[in-house]
Amino acid sequence: MDMRENERPMLILKDIHKFYGKNEVIKGVSLEVRKGELVTFVGPSGCGKTTLLRLIGGFTDVSSGDIILDGQRINDLPPNLRDTRICFQNYALFPHMTVAENVGYGLKINKWPKHRIEARVKELLEMVELQAFADRMIDRLSGGQQQRVAFARALSLEPKVLLLDEPLSNLDANLRLVMREEIRNLQERLQITTVFVTHDQFEAMAISDRLVVMKDGLIEQVGSPIEIYERPANEFIAGFVGYVNFMEGRVASIDENTRNTVINTEYGKIEITLSQGDINSADEVLMVIRPESVNISLDCGGKGQNVLSGALKSYMYAGSLAKCTVKIGDRTMIIDQYNPRDAQQFKHAEKVEVHIPRSVHLLKRKR
Amino acid sequence: MKRKPIAFVVAAIFSLVLAGSTPAEDINAYMGTSPDNNAKIAKFIKDKTGITVNQTFQSFGEIEARAKAEAPNFNADMIIGCGSPLAFMAKKSGWSHPYVSPAWKGVAEVFMDPQGDWYNIANFSFVLVGSKDRLAKAGYSMPTSWKDLLDPKWKGEILMPSPLSSGTANMMRFSFLALYGDDEGWKFLEALDKNIAYYTRSGNAPTDLVGRGEFMLGITSDENVKKRIDDGYPLIWSIPNEGTGYDGTYALIFKGTKKLAACKKIIDVLGTPEFSTLMAEIGYVTPRPAPNALYGKTLPKYIKLDLAKAADDKPKNNDIWKQKLRTDFK
Amino acid sequence: MAPAELSVKLQASSGSKIRDFLNANLINILAAFLFLLLAFFLLYPIIAVLIKSLRGPSGFTLEYYRSFFSKNYYFQSLFNTLLLGVINTVVCLVIGFCLAYMTTRGPWILRKPLKIIALIPLIAPPYLFALSLIILFGRNGIVTRMFDLHWQLYGFNGVVISQTLAFIPLAYMMIENTLMSLNPNLEESAYDMGASEATILRTITIPLLAPGLLKAALLIFVMTIAEFGNAAILGGRTPFLAPDTYTMITGESDFNMGSVLSVILIAPCIIIFFIHNYLLEGKKFTTIGGKPVASEPRKITPLIQAPFIIITTVAAGAIFICFAVVFVASFYKILGVTHNVVLSNYLDFTSNQAIYNSIRVSFVAAVIGAFIGVLLAYVIVRGKFFGRTFIEMVSLSGFALPGTVVGIGYLLAFSAPPLKLTGGIMILALNCVFRFLAVGVEAGISKLHQINIEIEEASADLGASFLTTFYRIVLPIMFPAFIAGFIYTFMTAIVSLSAVVFLVSPGFALASVKIFDAAVYGEVGIASATTMKLVLIVTICMLILNFIRNKTRLGGSMKKSAAV
Ligand SMILES: Nc1ncnc2c1ncn2[C@@H]1O[C@H](COP(=O)(O)OP(=O)(O)O)[C@@H](O)[C@H]1O
Ligand SMILES: [Mg+2]
């Protein structure tokens, strides 16, 4: 990690704006992508991810701002002169060519000698494990195989930055898991700087070095998957990267030394260890309580610290975990109980206790 | 919900198809004069008899082809305006319904069949037209004899309709053959061919193209000449010394029509002096003498013709025409 | 309403056995019925022409063919026709491609205007250009006089020019359609990989467009050699088969020889149709036929852009000027001869009636054609009976048949009882239905390939009868195909002349025939005004239809995603 941090950025976006007619689709995006890093643009559909990727690839011009690739400003270069390579969501494989011809297309265009093309194509096909399919036509391949061909084709000329637009969205769930691992492994092995686009937050967290969460043409937060998940910058992000139970409260006190913090809620006091610096005493806050961070137990009557009691509304056993819906006061909380050994008892329980962890993240509530 | 549009569409189709069905007093006719004149004649009939004549413009040739293809089950009740070949053939083949109209009593014999199989509502001829501007620019004057047209100076500057597609041109051909005799006539046509720019499809086309100045001279139907001059075309017209030919514009009733009474009524009004006046104003020479728009009171000099023979000879002459005048027709 | 009611009645009045039988066999019954229609209205007329060309007064004879093949004149005519067809097709394809490329890939500001200019003449009769050309470039035309030029408009060149201008819109429309459904990411991928604009064209765009180009080529070739308007007006002494056939039938009433010429005219079309089918075998790329997408303009290098811009400007300019001439001419009694502006051309009542008739015929033809097209597509895709491919081929062959020939065929086949149809609207409409069927059928087939048969099976599972399933599930899904067939038939029918000219009857003038007559008769003003009126009215119709289509496209895709 540290070593990478020292390296200069491979791709810099400087205050990028993009208008389609009067419609501002990208509203000022700045970002640095380090060499060898896999950065993911993630956000709801229509937030401008594809547009941003197309801007980097050169398929459409920025309205203002600069794109700098490896120290060189590339705003005015057409795609064929930019050292970026894109994989479109639909793969855009040439249907009138074989697998090998597809993979070798860029090499041929760049006038590689024939024997070198052959060798390179062979190497690439081996890399994506498609040696046996070299002479197949594209429409005789499965979705996963097509995805690999597209990937191999994009890598053929060793671009400085690889752009992947929702590469897995056309695959079925299992294959998606396999492919994302493959892509990640290859990317790490080749140390190729990659911008990955997806609307799937779990995919984004699993695959990336860093996430760029976008909404309505703006970056909401940039950070590692852990940062984004554990310390979301706002409600939107907290909710976007996973299910979340929110609970309003007011900071009663913060101990300067231990960072022990007491929060008053309508269900009583909650004590946590504050790990963020942006919260002060008397702030109105929102507690970000992840379903899996909460412990649930059968109600024993005695109330401990951070324990709320509630009524178990539903209990859905699914082997490795059980999803519990608990009614606390007039709010419902979703709780994931991992390793649910005592499921039998919970099935018929009515009263439960909920243990709020001390590691809860706080969001400042706007007034 | 979803069914409504289809029901609507079905209803729409039916209404559109049925909209084609016609009101009570009307007949279908093949009419071969120009679109304009067809409309005038139809209006005259409507005004005088209340009968609506449904018609589309068709050339004499088209009507002839149509009638031959349809015989003996015709799509029309009658013809108002076809050439002599069809009129004579219809009589011969028994396609026409004979009716001796009292209204036609006293007309000259070229205008009415003795048995009443056909009526000739108006004679038309052909004339020579020239482009005023083009002639003046070239310093040429209008030819006074048909033979003058053979002068090489006219090469590529004369238009005439093709007898293969135009009844008017057929008339020109049989007139020249009658004027010069068969042998000399064909020689004349062959020599003329050297100067002809091309043969137009319709008998009136030379009037328009010469009027536009596209070509200097045209041998053309007299039907439209007056109208075009009135329209403002810089045209001059003349009939060379030898005179011109003529052909009739025939009306007849198809055998088998379900509207015989209406057809007879129409034949009757076509024999009135009023109708002759209308046709004469257009420029035709009519069964009841009336001042002619183009020629005035003195009728042009006519070449002596046998229209029945001309009708019989048409197929033969077409063959000879192709042999002699299509240089590549071997 | 009818089919649903019918199915209810069937269920109510007959035992379940009969119902089951019907349900199981309805598609076959439908197929047989459709095949009869095709045989009757498409094959039979063509066969009638063939028979006529082989039967003299005393039975079977090859005399007429011998006569054809022994005359230089006919060879000349055939040669001219084929040459015209080839030149025209190539030029139209090149120009159509450039135009389509500019309107789908070029700068935004050029797209709309170019598209409008390229499409408007589609609704005008093709021979209109002959009129404009005479007014401008005739021996005494405005331009000719202005620059004292000495060229020869009447002849092969004039016909090629007018015919090319006339068919650019069709070429453009077809190529634009395929370009629109070509996934723009494909070209962008090549671009991304370092390919230049020219390389993309050569290695990606054109190869992928090949099937569409081939189809456009076939259609243009056939229409060019069958359309006789321009050749009749500008041909001069140069013979062409289509006008010769027309003269042979209408002038000389020689049906035997006319039929021979027709058969000769058909031969190259059929040959090309089969070549086309053969070449397309197994060449249907999955990427084509997707939903239309607008591509963003590319940074085209000037060197590549220059020829595109030159070609499109010249073509669009020529079309625009010719059209402007017609527009201006519509306000003069005779443009270039008389000098006062008049409105009388627009007030001409008979032309109004003709336009109304044309719209009626085209509308009826379009509804019936689209409906039969959808049914045929259904039978072809879902049917499991022997001879499916044959039905498909016959239904698609309609557009490969020259209009002149089909017109003559209808005249021969349907002018005498027991099959007497001539006179009135139906023969005109039916003629158009079967000639222009192909587009609806093809659209239907591709639509059906997109939807899953499981949806229908699910409906059948739920106990719906065949008819109900068809009515509730299949028809709504195929509505876009219906509209596509409708629009194509409507537009083509309204300007088509080559076939209907043989079939119009007294009291039922059509606008295209009326305009042709006016043009031939030198009534330039009336011809122009009628054209302008036709263009205006048809444009309005098209706007309405497009509105409907856009709505159904939305509706269709919603239904589709809901179903999946
Ligand atoms: N070529 C274009 N013209 C106009 N608007 C566009 C174009 N491409 C994208 N947009 C608009 O820009 C916004 C962002 O689109 P996109 O980048 O595709 O979103 P995402 O990939 O995040 O789903 C959308 O509102 C879309 O409608
Ligand atoms: Mg996207």
C-alpha cells in the first residue's frame, strides 16, 4: 500500500464537467488514480458512470476540465491515439470475426508483424483460458467466454489504463463471482491500472482497491471498501453499500481521553467508543447500525449496557445466518444473526434483547 | 380495452372500401381526351342529364388495350372518346351495343355509324407547331410543305409522337401513307425519321416540349394547341400545303352494360348542337358545325382518308414501322 | 373483437374434442389459408404472365421469345435496362451510405436537416425529378440557357440522373435503418483499438452492414428497372424494358409480347433475389437488429470527412433544388413559360379526389398488408409444418418482383370472371398488399425471434385457447412489426405507379397516375401542385403514425421487460 502511494498518479481527472445539450451529466469530478490500482465507479443507474468512462476513453469530449494520462493532457486526443482501452458493457465483440481475430484486431491495426500477432494472441488466449476456442465465431460462445474475449482484446496492446464498463452485468450470479475473481487476479498480476464501473455495490467492494461512490454526476465519497462501509460519509452511502439501521440520537458527552461517548436516544442511553473527529458534544447524530454488528439474544429480563429490548416479528433461518426483524418501540430493526445455533428457540420467541456494539459510526444530522 | 383499436380498424377499412361504392345515377366510362377536356365533357353531361360520369384519363391506346384485355366483360358502361381502330373493332367484334339515336339525325356520315354502333363526337387533326423563339434565333421560318421537314437543318429538332403508343401518331402515319401512297409514304417517314429527335409517348407532348423551346418543331395533335397558346407558350402553328389528316373521337355503348338507359341518354346529349359548340370551342371539328377555336370558320384542308382501312392496317403498319424505323430492330 | 368472440363461440357451441383439434391445428389451418392467399394473389398473376408469354392463338409457342431474342432492339433495351439498374444501384448505395453515415455518425447539427432532405422525396413520385430536370437542364432549361450549355438531357444520362435522384431516399432509408441498429460500441471498440476512421469503415462498419446493403441493393435494382416514369419522360430514343413493356401493353395492346418483356424483366430480379438469399444464409449477426441507438459524433479526420461532405452536400443539394423547383412550379401555370403566380393548381378538384383515393387505397393496403404480414411471420416462425421456408420465400419475394410485371399479371389474372376484380379499390389495394408484404413479414419474424416462446406457452398453460393467446399475447408484442409493415406499405403504395397504372379504373383516379398524366400532358403546374399536396398530406399521416409508433415502442419494451 505504502509503496503504491508514493507512485505518481497514472490518471488524473481535474474538475470534469460534461453537458449533453443543456443537461449537465457530470458536475465537477476530480480524481487521481494511481498506477496499478483498481478503482471502481459505483452508483445508481444514470448517475454518470458510463459517461465518465467514455470521457476518459475519448468517445465524447469534456465540456470543461482536464484529463491527464501518465502526465500528458489527453483532452484533445481521439480514442485511437489514447493509451486507454475500454470494454463495453455489451462486450462489443466483432460478430464477423473469430475469437482470435477479435483478440488480434488491435495488433493488426497497429501493424504488428504476423508471427508476433499470432504469438501474442496465443498468449492472451491462454491467459483467459480460451486457447481451444481461437477459431470459433463469437456468437458460438457463452456469455462468460465472450467476456473473456473482450478482456483479452482490451489487454492485447497493454494499455496504460483499462476501462471496464459493467463487465459482469450480463452474466448470471455464479459466473459473476467467478469472473470478478479472475479479473481481479489478472489485474493484480499484470499490475494494470483499471477503472471499473458497476452499479453493484457488493461487486464494487469485493473487487476494488478504492471505491468512488457517485450520485447525480457528483462524487459522494472516495475510499477503500472498508472505509466506505464502516465510515460512510452520509446516509446515501451508508444505505447504498449495504443494509443499515439508522437510529437518531443526541451526543450527551464525549470523554476526551477514552473517547467514550454517550448518546441519548428515545430508547435510552447508548455508549460507544468514538473513532471519528467530526462529532462534538450536543450534536444531533444518526447512528449507523449494520445488521451483522448487532447481537441478538433471548430476553432475560435484566437490562445491561447498550441493550434494547424488543419484540421479534419474524425470524428467517437460512443456514449460515438468520434474518431477524425486531420491533423496538415503533421502529423495526433488521439484524443478521450469524451462526444461528439456537435457531429452534428463536423460532418461537417473542421477546428479544438487542446489543448495540460500541463501534457504531455516527453521521451528523443536518438541521 | 385492447380490442377497440382492431374493431376500429376493421370498421375503418370497411368504410373506406364502401366509400368507393357509387351513387344511383352514374356510369363508368373510358374517356380518352385530355384530362381537362374529359372533365369538361363530364360536366356537360352532368348538367344536361344529371348523370355522373366516373372516369380516369386514359390515352386512346390505353383504352384500346384495356378494352381488348377485358372483352367481353368490360369494367365500364361506355366509351366517350376513343380512336377509330377500337371503334371499328368493337363493331366488328360485337362489343358495342347498337343504338340509333334520334338526336343525331342529319349528321355527316363520318360522325355516325349507320347501325348506331359508334358515334364520332368530334374530329381532331394534327398540325405543325414551332417554337417562336428558337426559330427566330436560328433564323428559320415555318415549313410550308411536309416535305420541308426532311431538310437536314432540322436534324434533332423535330418531335413527333410514336404510333406505337399514340393514337394521334397513328393518324399521322395513315395520313402520310394516304397522302403519298404506301411506298412513297414509308420513304417519307423513313427520311423524316433522320430528323426526329425522338418519338414521344403521348400525342400532345410535342406541343408542350416545343412550347418550352426544348425543340424547334413538332408534329402534334391539334387538341391542345389553342389552349397552350392561350396559356402563354410562345408557339406558332400551321398546316402545310398538303393539308392534314383527321380521326374521330368515338363514343360507344358496351354490350352488357346494366345502365343502358343512362348510356343512351348520354349518347343523345352528345348529338346536340350545344355539345358541338363546346367541343368546337376546345378546338375540335364537330358533327354540328360550330365556329372552331383554332381554325375559326374555315376548316383546314383534309387529306382524303379511309378510316376503316386505316384501322385494319394498324397492326401491319406497326410491324413495318418497327422494321423500318427502329434501326436496331433487326 | 372478432377473433375473441369467435373463440368463445367455438368453445360454447362445440364439444371439447373439436376445440382441442382446432387449438392444435389452428396454426396449420391459418398457414394453409395464408398460403392460398399468397398463391392466389402473388404466384398466380406471375404465372398468368408466364402463360401469356407462351401461348399464342394456337396454343403453346416459343414464337414470342424467339422474336425477342432475334431482335437487336430488345437486346439493346435489355442491356440499357440492366446497365441503368447497375449504375443506379451502385450510385444510390454510395450516396445513401454517405447520407446515412452523416446522419447517424456525423455532427449533430447536420443530422436533422440532411435526414429531412433525404427523406422527403420518398413521398413524391419518382418521375418528379424528370420534370425538374427538364425545367432546369432541358435543352431550353433555365440553367442551360443561363450558361448557354449544349448537353443532351434526353437519353441514357438523363434517365440515370433522374432515376438516381429518385431512389436515393429509398437507399438512404434502408441503410440508415441498418446503421441505426448497428451497435455503435462496435465501431467505438475498433476506434479504441487504434483504428482510423477509414479502417473502421473497411473492417467493421461495411462488413457488418453488408446484409443490409445487399438488401437495399436488391430493392433499388428491382425498383429502378421496373419504374418507367423517368425513362418514359426523359428516355428519348434510348429504349428501356419497363417503358417498352408499358407501350407494348397500353399502346400496341400486344399482351403476348408484353408478357415476354415482363418475363425478361423479372428474370434478373429473381436471380438477384436468390443470390441475395444465398449470400445471407448464416450471415445474420446477432448484433444487428437490436434497438436503434444514436451514436455520438466521431472526431472524423478531415481527409475522410471531405468526400463524405462533398457527396452528401451534392446529393442533398440536388434533391433540394429539384424539390424547390417543384414547389415553385406549383405556383405557376407553367414554370419557365408563364410568369404570373397562380393558386389555381392547388384548387384543382380532380386532383384532390385522386389524392383522397390514393390515401384510401394505401390505407386499406397498409392495414391488410400489415395484418397478413404479422400472421405470416407468426406462421413462419411458430409453425411446424412442411413447406415453411417456401412460404417465407414467397412472401418475401414480393418486393423482388417488378411492379410493371405484377400490374400486368393482375390485369391478366383478374379481369375476367370468375376472378373478376378489376375496377374499384380492392384490386389496387391487394396489388399493393402483396407486393409490399416483405417488410411487415420480416419485421414480424425478427420481433418473434426476440420474444420467448415460453410466454405463449405460459399463456396456453393457463388454459387460454390458441386464438386468445394469439390475440392477447402475440399481437400486442408484434404491434411494432405491424406498424413497420403498415408504414412501409402505406408509403410505397401511395407513390407507386408502375403496377397500379394498369389497374386504375374509371372513376378511381390515383394521385400517382394523375401526376404522371399531368406531367406527360405538360400540365407542370398541376403535376407539381398535386405532388406538393400529396407530400404535405402524407407527411402529416407519417407524423401521426410515428407518434403512434413511438408510443408503442415504449409500450412494447415495457411489456417485454415485464414478461421476462
Ligand atoms: N449521448 C447522450 N446524450 C444525452 N444524454 C446522455 C447521453 N449519454 C448519457 N446521457 C445521460 O447522462 C446521464 C448519465 O448516463 P450514464 O453515464 O449512462 O449513466 P450510468 O452509466 O451511470 O448508468 C443519464 O441521465 C443519461 O440519460
Ligand atoms: Mg452505464
